[in-house]
Amino acid sequence: KKKYQVLKNQESGGVIGEFLSLLKTDAFAVLLSHFTGLPLSESYEDPDNPEFLDKPFGVRECGVTRWDKGFYSLLSDQDVRGLPDMLHVFYHTDLHEEYDVEEGGYISFIGRGETDPLLVIPPQNNTLSLVFARSDEISFTKYVNSKLKKPFYCVSAQFCCKSYGRR
């Protein structure tokens, strides 16, 4: 179950639209591979390979969500089935200066069968967060309560990783 607004491509014009276009480029996937050391590219194992820039593994999803009072996302058993290891990219914008985590709207990552979060990412204005999640780890957004002073936006993308060694 989910309750939030997803902006359509035509609503994501201007700078945000350009940012979404950047997230979908091959060059950005390669840049993330270099930053994180994650195999987001077909030829990641050999970055000296001249074809490295031509074979990104790619974006699975990319979009903009608007978060306001009463919005949330919940997990179901279907959410944790068959997902690949992924690098999640989150960019929050348009938060008010005095945002407090008690207002909700933060992103939590949990493991399959777990009740305590592995990681909590509170939204911070103009901050890019990168999170590697294994196939049995998934995220949801905590209920945004009535304390929120104004809506905010999250630009997000998920990049599939090639098979990556288990811990």
C-alpha cells in the first residue's frame, strides 16, 4: 500500500526534469560505479577497458515523488521477491529549514523478516544519498504526520547491480 504523489514526466520540467535525464544516462551509471565500486556496468571488472563507457548496466526506475501530510508507503511480501541487488539514489528537495525527523517522511531500509531498520535516511534539503541494498533488503517511507510544515520532493533512482559477492 502506498499514498503519495508521483510526478509525471511533463510535470518534472526545468531543472528537475534535466536532473532526471542525467540520472538515466550511461555516463551517470559509470560515474556511480567509480564512486561506489559497485558493478553497475557490464565491463566493471575491467575499468581500463575502452568499452567501459559503452556498456552501463542501467537504471531500473527513476522518478519524482511529492510527500505531504498523511503520505506513506508500506511493504508487502511481494515487495521483497525477486529483486536484484541495487544501488538506490535519493535526492530530497524543497524541505523547510526547520525539518525534524519527528515529522516523518524518512526512508527506512529493513531486511527480510526483520522489524528493526538497518538504515534510516531522514530527508535533508539538497542532499544526495546513495544506498546499496541486497536483494533481501527493501525500503519504505515512514508516514508523514501532521507536524510537517510543507510538502517536499524526492528524486529517486534505482540502479541494478551485476552479481555481487555475498557478505
